[in-house]
Amino acid sequence: MASTVHEPPKIASPVEPVRTAGHDGRGGWAPSSGELRRLKDSPPPASTGIWVVLASITMTFLAFSSALIVRQGSAADWRHLSLPHILYVNTLVLLASSFALEAARRQVDAFMKGRGTRAKSARWLYIALFLGLLFVAGQYVAWLQLRSAGLFLATNPNSSFFYVLTGMHGLHVLGGLGGLARVIRRFGNSALRKSTLDATAHYWHFMDGLWVYLLLLLWMKL
């Protein structure tokens, strides 16, 4: 008896999922072009580490603030110190840098969704970096103005706290500028992670708020 051999059923190849503009489900970017660029989210420890850093910085400056207040209350040699006027200009520059970085975040996000251009995104990043450098230069000018007035680190408690607090903040700003330069380099190489940009922006905005707090503290206590 002849047997009939049935052809095995064909298994259809899986359909390639269509990528749409928006997030890729991991915090990265999926552009509308259909090809996922090399912008992915960092592991959770890397994305949450920035908050640990900010908490540590907050505790450090709170300790310095407490020392300033205690020293002022118990010192007979405390003398009023007029803050250099350039500090107020520097504040505006730093706030403008923060605004530029936030604009850069929006432009990068739009670019990854196919609604913006790489050049416009990079332009805002460079503006933020330039303004940050300008702020650091302005702080150095403020130091030079104090030195020209005969106020040095060890002249009196007021000048000591001024140099220490502004110097510590300046060092942290330089760290933020290094992070921003890293963002620009990775964005140019199409290897930027979304969480890297977000963490850098959070750090930079924190530096803004910290400086406004320090300026008010120095204005009231020095």
C-alpha cells in the first residue's frame, strides 16, 4: 500500500518589529528612522549614582555652612566683607548655562525622535559648556578683586570662608564641565546614553541651586 508523505508545514519567519519614534523601553532613544542609534540607558546603579553624589555634596556644604555660622557667632574679629559685584553677573551666567543645557536635552531628545537636527543639539551643548567656563573665569576675577583689596585666604575669617566656599563650589563646577565635555564627545560619536545626559543635567542644575544658596549665605553672613 502506498503511503502519502505530507510536506511538513512551513514555519513563517518572525516579522521584524517596527520601531517607532520614542523611547526604546529601557530609557534610551528609538528614532523614527527605524534604526536604533547607539544611545542606550545605563544600568540602574549608574543612573541612581548621581543622587548619591548630590547627597554627599549637600552634606559637605551644610557642614561648611554650619561652621561659618558658628564661627561668626563666636568671633570678636569678624569684619564685614563687601562681595565683588561680578558675583552677581556670574550668577546670571551660570543660570543661563543651566537653561542652555536644558534646551540641549530637549533638542537631543527631539533629534533622537527624528524631529530635530544633530547640529542644533550640539550647538546648545557647546553654549552650556562655554557659559560654564565663563562662570569659572568670572569667579577667578572675583578672587583677583579681593586680592587687590588686600583680602587673602588668611587675612580674616570672612575672607577665609569666602575663598573656601567659592573654591569648593568652583571645583565641583569644573567636575560638571568635565561631565558636560564627556556628553558632547559621546553625542558626537553617537554613543551617548540618555541617563548620562540626564545625570549631567541634574548635576549641573544642582550646581546652580547650590551657588544661589552660597551667594545668599555669603551676602547675609559676610
